[in-house]
Amino acid sequence: MSTDRPQGEGTAVPGSTALSRPGLRGREAELERLRALVEAVRDGEGGATALILGEPGIGKTVLLRETLSIARAHGFVVSHGRAEELHELAPLASLASGLLHGDTPLLSSTDFADLAGHHDQRIWLVERLAQLIEERSAGTPVLIAVDDVHWADPLSRFALSVMPARLLSSPVLWLLTGRNDPELYGQGPRPTTLPLRPLSDTALAELARDVLGGDVPARVAELLDGAGGNPFLAAEMLTGFAASGADAPEQCSGADTPEPPERLVLGVRDRLADLRPDTLHFLRIGSVLGRAFSLADAAALCGRPASGLSAEVDEALAAALLHDDGERLLFRHDLLRQAVYADLAPSVRRALHREAASRLVAAGRSSTDAVPHLLKSAEPGDQEAIGLLGTAAADVSAVMPDLAADLAVRALELVPPHAPMMFDVGERAIVALTRAGRYTQARDTGDTLLARQPPLDVFARLQSVLGDTLWHLDDVHELTRRSTAALAAVTDPVIRARLTARQALARSRGSDLGAARETGERALAEAARSGDREARVLALWGLGEIALNAGDCAAAVEHHTALSVFDAAFLPEEAVARIHMDDFDTVRRLLRTADDAPLRPAMLIWAQGTLNMGLGRLDDADADLVTAERLEADLHVPGNLVNIRVNRGILALLRGDREAAREHLDVVRAAVADRPNTGNHATHRYFEAVVADAAGDHAAAAELVRSVQRDHPFLRWRLLRPHVVQAVRIALRGGDRNLAEDLAAQAAEHATRNPSVPTAQGTAAHAAGLVNADHALLERAVRILLTGPRPLSLAAASADLGRALLAAGDPAATPALTRAHDIYAQAGADAEADRVRADPERATHRSGRRTGRLRPRPGQGWDALTASERKVARLIAAGHTNRSAAETLVVSPHTVNTHLASIFRKLSVRSRVHLARIVLAEDDAGTATGG
């Protein structure tokens, strides 16, 4: 090992078979596995991730650098970044440290500035970053390495957990090193993990010969046992032996020789003893600033100009303690920094960190630079630290909410128990914890503050912010109780408006929607008088939810449209409200013109999936629902999971896949157990009913539909409104005519409230026609639904009309059943199409038509792909990126990602190269057969 440069700079020519050489002793097997990954990615096998794990000094960075050298020789564009201990507050710093640098940076400064401008939108930022990398890797394989990933900032960790799966089809190799497994597992395959074990005795002996330049004395070999197989510690010990002469081993051979890392600390202390006091002080300052630090920061902390530290820098470099990369000074290995840092008394460390924070702030640096030092030094009552922690929490809350919550809680911990600022700092902590999804901790923090009996206006303000917490906990009863109590005490008009709006939102879940509407209107008026934006948003949201739950679709559209104009984050709510109005054309325009950086992409894609369900595009709807669930899982906020899985289960039954439906039902059961609110309960029970009915247990299914109405009427649950006809059928098959009549009456009331909505009118006629066995009502339902946008509702009414006419011997049954069959078949609702086809022979034996069942779609191969998946496959094979394919198909890039993952699974491929070959072969085969 060379002693005058950072460990691992020496590399061999890639492709050499002499793997065991200085710097890489004992790592032959690991390097061979990494070489194989590089070659596989280069050869078009798709993306991959490798994780090198081990203790400090075990050789992770050496192996990483050698792999980078191999990749460069194979034509890769290489990005090499490093996470640093004191940079965890800088969003995307760990990834950006490599992406923006190198001979050919993966990102331009313009690209990064665009990303930084949207750093508060995690999903969009990571998707855009993935698009840039995908475009860069289109003609050249890419290797992205991050060293010391255990210190990565939360946004980089989030990106590293999502992007490898997103870019699995692209030639991108991710290479990460860490002390322990960071568990950055997204939805892709698990990484190749390479745990580095201590070096063998043979490898240590080779290392000793490298350093000492010849045979290794027996006593030296014995002393190397103290390194524990750690190559860096061994090399440091050997360097000391070589520098101090042949007698050095004898001086260190006592029975009480300390073990590493104490041995390293003592060894470094000996080396520091030869330095000038000013150089020693400079190094200690540097160890507080981190492994890498700027000379300007060190100079500020030393209280000297940077130009006056040249002698100290030169001496530290000559002692092989520091390395200068042209921009910053770095300790040659983090173990060296730790050894210098460990030699400081704890009180001195704390004081230096506190001074570092103050000087960084005085120098105009951001709170994210100062706060890591405050976390190591601030004491209760430190008001500057409390303020900086609060500022940093606000700065990172949108993109790193968990970190923001931790900072806000730490600020609260520093406030003295009876300080007046306790409640202001505590309020910010509640907000941060709620945004991070730590609802129980937020509620407990608020209750602790309330137990201190704050002044009445403070009490009301705390209850106002706790309202958001309780809403997310689905505790609307407690939200109503607390908001009512706070309204009795509040004098601030802004807080009053917010509390009233929270109360209206809570009452939107109750049974008295008239009273809820009055509360919402009062909240909107109070918001207007107070001029408070948050109160206005809450009031409009509450009014929209109340109207939608009451079945007043026009009012819901009015309120949600006003809300989305006021705050674009609520565009999905407007889209869903318009879907209930059958205004599909406007919804298409809304979704097509949505901002390029939507604030709530999962909800936007949920709206897209709801639209596709209504349009009878079952394959596209399923892909949208899968995408929405994945995005929620990426953010760890599965708030819509029950609705997503219920819809996917209903889709599965339409296709005839009962096994998939049961799998979705299992997920729903688990989710409802975790979040047992009344809406989830009703949706779950209805899905149980549909599954039971499909299995032939009609009595149980009818009982389950009755249980849906335990809290509210069936039509109160807006997710279930499109399924009221199915619920009527279940009731009739279960022998419960009263239930069927009740459901039909509810559908009629809903139609009365929505005279301009074809689906509401047609569904009411359809339900009444089934209950009364009335052909005329069924014919009316078909006529109305022919004017509406929902083909599956039309197919259902046509099928029931055809069966009724068939039973009466009316030849008009045939065209009705034909229409139903064709709509179902085109939608991919194979089970329903087969059910229509299985009606009596005189209805299904018609000229020019096959009478067999639809051939079920296979699970694997080209024929397993849906029509949308084939479109995506052909675009990707033609060289489109995910983004350009999405623009061509007028869908979200997230949905293209979902389609592509399904395509790869069904075709058993891992790369775009393999996909292109299959598409070409299929197109050639189709041309040869005239297809």
C-alpha cells in the first residue's frame, strides 16, 4: 500500500486476471462479482444495484474505486458521490456530489437548478431525475456510486430507494457502500450485497510485504492480529513500523497493548505529537467540521485568515493526515478523523461544535450548515439553537418531513419548561410531526402542551393545529369535540375561521349533512372576513366533501373547482367531483393540462384511474391504480389503499380472476384493521359482499350489503354509487326484497338531486326495473345510459334488459344481449362477456358470431400483454424514453413505469434491448402471417 496518497488510488488495468495486488489483497471474489455486474449492465442485461458493506477501514472505498475504473474502461459514464456526516440537512447533497462532477457530469448545473426549484415535491423530483438519467443512459451505460450511504441525506435515501426500480430497464448500475445495510429497498429486486469480512492471514501477510517491501518479521505478523483483519488499521500499524525502524515491534509487544480503535487513536496521537501546536489545533478544528471541510470554514473557526494557515495545511498534508482535492481538505480516511476527534475531551468537542455553528451563521451560511453542529452541542435554553432548529425544520419540511419533525422536536426539547416560547415552538412541532405522518406522536405532543393550561387563545390555536392530526387519525368524533371546545374560548378571528372549517370537515363524515353544510358556509364567511388563506382552503374543502357525500354533485363541483383554482394541489378533488357529474371531457382536459410538477401525484393518478374505470378501460384503470398505490408506498402514506384495492378487486372479478380478487380482499382486511374508519368499513363490507356473491353465497352477500348501511345509507358512500345496481342484484339473489327496494329508492333520490347526470338517471331506472321486473324501466335505463359516458353501466342495463326480454320470448333480446356482450368484451370484462354469452342458445346463436367462451388472457408471453402495454412496448422498443412515451400516449410517466414493469414481468426480460428484440420478432411474425 502506498503511504503518500489516499488508500486505493493504485488500480490495475481492467480485464487483468491478477486480482490480488496492493490495495486489493483478499478481495478477489468480491471484485470478480462486481466486474460481472459491470459487464452484465454493459451487455444490455438491464439495471442493477450492488451494496458493499463493512466496518470503517475494511476496504469498501478501495473496492468501489477499482469498480469505477473497470466501468470507465468499459465505456460507462461514471458518477461518484460521497455522503458526509454533517450534510444530512442538505436535500439531495449525497447524490448531487457525484452527479454534478466528473469528466462528463450526469447532470448539468441547469438541470440541477431546475430540480432544486421543485425540491419540495419529492415524487416529481425523483421522477425528473430518473428521466434525466434515463436519457443520458440511452446510448451509454451509467454507473452511479455513493460512498458512505449510511450518512446520506433523507432525500438522497428516498431517491436511492425509488430510482433503481424506476430505471431497472436502463443500463444503470448503482454502487453503494455503507457500514450497515441501509435497507433502501423500493419495488425492484433486492441488490447484490457484498459484505466485506476481515482479511485472511494470507491477505494480511501480502499486505505487510507491500508496505514493508520484503519479508515480514514474525513479531510484526503477530502484532497484525491486533488489526482484526482491518486493512486500513493494519496498513497504519505497518506504516508506523516502517517509519520507526526494526525495533518498533518490540516496543509495542507488551501484554496490555490496546486493541483498535484505541491502538489507532494512540498511533495518531504519537504522530500528532510531532506537529506544531497550531497544526494540531487546525486538525482538531477540521475533525469537528467533518471528514471534508473548506479552508474558509476552518479559518473562521480558528479565528484566522485562510491565507495565514498555509503552513498548517502543508504540514498536515506532509504528515499524510489530510488530502487536498482542489476544493476541500479531506482527512485521508474517516478513521483518521475519528481518531483526532476522539482525542478531544467531550466538553471541548461540544464547545467547538457550538462555536462552529455560531461562526457559520455569522459567515452567512444557511441553517442547514449550522444545525448539525447544534445537534451535537446545544443545551436547554439556547435560544439561538432553538431558532435555527426551527428554521431548518421549516426549510426541509416539504422534502424531508421526518427530518423536519426530528428537528422541531429537538427544538422543543431545548425550551425551558416554563418559558413563554414553549407553546409557539410546540405548535411548530405538532405541525411538523403531522406532516411527517407521525400522528400519534403529534397528538401526544399537543396533549402534553395542553396539560400545561395555556392561555385560552393559545389553547384554541393548539387545538386548531391538532385538528389536522385528528383528521389523519380518522378520529372525527374527537376532532368535533375539541373544535367545539376551542370555539368557545377563541377570540382570534383567524383561528376561529380555521376551527369552524375543521368542524365542518369533521361533520362531513357524519349523518346530519345539512348541519354540516351550514357550518361549512359559516366557515367560508369567517375565512373571507379574516382574510386567512388556510381557513378558506379548509372551508372550501369541507363544503366540497359535504356536497359530494350528500350526493349533490353540482355543488361538489362548484366548491372543488373554486378550491382547485385557489390551490392547485386540490385538482384531483375537482376531477373526481366532475367524474360524479359525468363531465368526462372536462376531466380529460384537467388531467392533460395538470401542472408538470403536480403536488399530489398519487391522488392525480387515482383520479385518472377513476376516469378510466368510468370509461370502461379496465386495463388502463388497473395500471393507474397500481401506480397510485406504488406512489403512496414510496411516500409511506397509504391513505387510499382500501379504495385502490377494492377497485382492483372489482376489476379482477369483471375479468373472472377470483383468486386475484381474494388477494386484494386480504390486503383490504389488513388495511381496515389498521385504519378502521366508517368509510373504509363500508367499502370493505361491500367488497366482501361482491366476493361472497361471486362464490355463490348469496345470503351472506346480502347480509354484508345490509351491514354496509350500518352507519349510513348505501348511496352515502360515493365510491359505491357506481355499484348500486350490483348491490340490488345481490339483495334479490339473497332473497331480501326489502333491501333491494331500499337501494332502488336511494338511487331514485340520488337521481332527483342530480337531474342533469345521465348515469344517476339511468342507474335509478335500472335499479327500479330490476326490483319491479319492469321491461319499460330497463328500456328507459338503456336509452338514458346511451347518452352518458359510462359503457359498463350501459352494458349492465343492456344485459338485464336482454335477459328480461328473453324470458318473455321477445326477439328484441338478441340486440340487447349483443350490445352488452360487445361492450364487455371490448372493455376486457371477460367474465361478464362470458356470462352474457352463456344465456340460452336462442340468444347467443346468432349469425356470424362464435359461441365459445372468450379465451382467457395468458399470464406470460406477448399474448399476455394488454393493448396499452403493447403500445408502450412498441414505443420503448422504438427508442422512446418513459417520458416521451407518456407524452405520446397522453398519460403520466408514472403509469408508463407501471406498464413497463408489467411488460418486463410478463415477457421475462430485464432490459430495453431484450424488449426491442421481442417486439421486432413479434412484428416480423405478424407481417409474415398477415397480422
